[in-house]
Amino acid sequence: MIKLHPETGQAIATLINTIDASVIMYTGECDTATFCYYMANEFKAIITLTEEYGIPHTGYAQAVKGMKMDMYANATL
């Protein structure tokens, strides 16, 4: 078994938690700005997970496509 450095493991766990929390936040009742913000958070976490840590995610292509759109790239709360 290959063990990750604790900081790397924590960073990966944080990204996975960010993806999960973002889904919870944007599936609730929210306005467009809130939806876009949490979708962008999810997209960023997926992209980081794949590009920085080499962990493939089925949503990667959609995340990259989404982050090219102004509504997600410039999303704020």
C-alpha cells in the first residue's frame, strides 16, 4: 500500500469535502448567484483534484467547460 504524506491526504480530503458540500449548497433553495458560486466551487475542486493530484473525476470535462463560462468564472456571494 502506498501512503500519502499527511498534508497531501488532508488536501485531497478537503477537496472531496468541498465537492460534497457544494452539491448540498446548490441543490437547496437558492438564488442564481448562490447557485453559480457553489457550482464554481465544485468545478474548481474537481479540476484541482484531477490536475494537481492525478485523481480522475467523471465531472472533470464539465468542470473545465463550466469554468470557461463567465457566470461561473466570476461567481461571488
